[in-house]
Amino acid sequence: MPDPKKLKQYAALIIAGINLKEGQEVVIRIPVEHQEFAHLLQKTAYENHAGRVVIRYEDMAASRNDLYYGDEKALSRVDESELLRAREEQARGSAYIHIISEIPGIYKGCDEEKSGRIRRSRSLGLKPVQEYTTKSLGQWTVAALPNPVWARKVFPDIRDDQKAVEALYNAIFETVCLNRKGNPVRNWRKHGETIQNHCRILNEYQFKALHFRNSIGTDLLVPLVRNHIWGGNSELALQTGQMFDPNIPTEEVFTTPDCRKTEGTVVASRPLVENGHVIDRFGFTFHRGKVVEYHAAKGKKTLESILSSDRGSVRLGEVALVPYDSPISRMNLMFYETLFDENAACHLALGASYPTCMEGGETMSDRELRALGSNVSSVHVDFMFGTEDLMADGITKDGSEVPVFRNGSFVF
């Protein structure tokens, strides 16, 4: 196990990231095997004046049995009681913490198409309560903890489970500034200032489009919606009025592409793990904003399931810039978990846009968002395409080009 002091610092960082108001309710979703850390988070939240802390345990092995043996119709159903509970929590202004612990390969042998249909049905059924997070009405944050299967996947040369888990803990702590000298929360805030500075510069430019090129085959023009907003690191919860950190760790700055206009080809630079399935060596060709061709050497059925989710799943909902020399990238690890891997390379997302990345978007209906080029979908799937030689140019309103990335990193 890691140093108990580091675990306390990690819990403190997560609670600082959610930025609680006095008396606010906290809902923690966490894998059942991490009960001890759940209690530490709970205690830390109370020490930071939480009013009530609710812990909800998740069990991926049980979810695997559901998918393998369960009835698809029953698993796809969203009960009214589930919606009612979420509505009541949101009415109270609850803050949400989700601790993930990926188990690569857990769904091996399960029907990937069935999995996709269930995911789409539940996403559609839960849409009325998902806007609390997708539109940042309340605070939410996502962080991660290791498990032996995941640790061995990341560190295949370490045969001992405990040592592999310790190595993954250390890697996670490195990504969130816990291994640096000084106060961890202050170090994290200083890291966030760099991200916010990139957002400020990009928001001042208000580029019409971004043009990406690299040596592995990406040549992609990504137009941006008018009045787009670059976000990163921290966001404002509109209902509770609190600033919060959605992802711990984070390196990205991101905004909304015009989902009607993307043109060209993009080749993924890293594998993607989606719902326990690995998609590898894949890419897409876009025309008039839509995926018209795609390939995958591994996980093609899962990729097809994503693309067939709804009319928005074949279009882009996010473009994110991550410098190749970022701390996570320099670790030269494949985490097999999007929370980390998306912060090692520039990435795009198929599916839903973030309404908060467009001026006034959080108050718009789906129809209004679509009319302005913001994508609406039941899915949001990030995939990485950044490389060491990635070039990105911003295209201004008068058609001139401004260098944004050279050799995989920001020029400013």
C-alpha cells in the first residue's frame, strides 16, 4: 500500500477540487474494493464542513455478470426511482465525486453490441438528470485508484501484484503533483494557472478553425462554433456558484467544434478503452462533419457500436489540446484509462459537446445547440491523436494562419 500520508493528501486534493460549500451534501461513487479510501474521503469531506456524505459502491465484477447473463431489456431500463433520487440530490445542490478503477478486459467474452445497446438506452433514459454535470450546474469531479489487474496492464514487467499497484499509485500521484515538494493543493493550483493561461490566449484569438497535421496520417480541419469558449482545469458550477475541478488529473484545454463542418482524416495515436473493451490502431475520415470511413485493427465492433449510437455519435463534440511535453506524456505510460491517456495527447471526442464551451450554451435547448453547430448525442467518447510531431494552426476570421502547436506542443 502507498504511504498513508500520500493517501491523505490525495483525499484532501480531491475534496479541495470539489470545493464544498458549508453544509453541502456529497455523493461518492467508488468501487467496492476501495472501501477504506471511501471512508477517508468521507472523513475529509466532513472535515471540510460537508453536511452529509453518501457513499455508493460499484462492483465491476457484478456488472460483468449482469451483462453476460442478464436480460437486455431489464438492464436497459431506467427506473423512475433512480431519476427521482438524482432529482432530489440535485435540488439539494449535491456535489458528486466519482472514483474510477478500470479493470481492463473485465468484459471479455461479453456481447459488445449488447453492451452498446444497453449503454445507449440507459444514457437516453438518464438524460433528464445528466445535465447537472454536462452543463456544470453543480460540482463534480473524477479521480482514480489502482487495482491489481489494471496495475499489471500498465506495468506488465512487474510480476508482483502489490509492487505493480504501488507503481501505479506512484504514477497517479505524479500526475496530480503529489510527488513535488511543497503543499500539494498549492502545487495543483499553480499547475492549473498554466492551463488557464492557454485558455485565455485561445479565447482572445477566437479562431474560425484548427488545422492538424502529423506524420502518421492525420490531416484534419476542425472548424469551431462561433463564440466558442476554451475551458480547462476549473469550471464554475452555475447552480451552486462554486468553482470546481472536474478531472483530477488534467492537462487539457478544450472547446466546441462545429459538428457540421469537420473535413479530413485523423489517425488515433493511442488505444482507447471503452466500457472495458480495447480499440486499437484506428482512425476516421470526415466529410461535412460526419464520419464517412473508419477502420480499427482491434475492437472494431465496439467502435461500430459507438458510431451507431445516434445521429450525433458520428460527429465531433470536443477538440482538446494537450502539449506532448506535458507531465503525463513525459511519463511515457499507456494507462488504458481515458482520464489519464487523454491528458497525454491532443484528443477529439465523438458525440456530445459541452454546452458550457459556447457562450450561453448552458441555457440552450438541444435544438438551439444543433442549429449553432454544437453536437448533441447520448455518448461522449474521447480518443487521442496527438504525436510528438503534431502541427496545429489556428485559422483566423480573415483566413490567415497562426501557429498554435509545433513539435506536439504549444508555441505560446
